Amino acid sequence: MPVTQEELEAVIRAAIQVTYVNVEDNSGGCGEKYAVLIVSKDFEGKTTLARHRMVNEVLKTQIAQIHAFTQKTLTPQQWEDSQKASNATS
């Protein structure tokens, strides 16, 4: 059975204290390629590599079942800064 967006989001929410999470199925609905954006206080003080390792560990069962997985992990401050920058260029 393919991995669903809802499953990925539920597993992330159960393991990481998220401020915001967005899971996109980039495979056209077959559940083989996902991109996630996770905003969490849990990422504060951690390098990007440490954040990605944390997410990979949380989703190891699901990642093993899909073809491609990309992630962007931000602290709440980084998310706020990126939203301000995005709004400034709009």
C-alpha cells in the first residue's frame, strides 16, 4: 500500500512538535515522491544535517517505501523571516 500525505503528516506530528507542516505529493498521486516543509522549535540549535537526520529517523519506515523524499526544516524564526522576505518581493 502506498504511503499517503496524511500518513506522513500524522507521523511527523506525533514525533515532532510542529508549528507548521506541509506535505506535498509530487508524484501525481501514486505516493512515490514527497516534499515536506516542517517548522518546529525542536530544530533550534541544530544544524540542517541534524534536523534532516531527525526527520529521517521519524519517517524511516515511510521513506523506505517511497522513491523520492525531500525536506525543508526551519525554526519558527527562520519561517517568519522567510515569510517576510517572500512578502517583500511580492
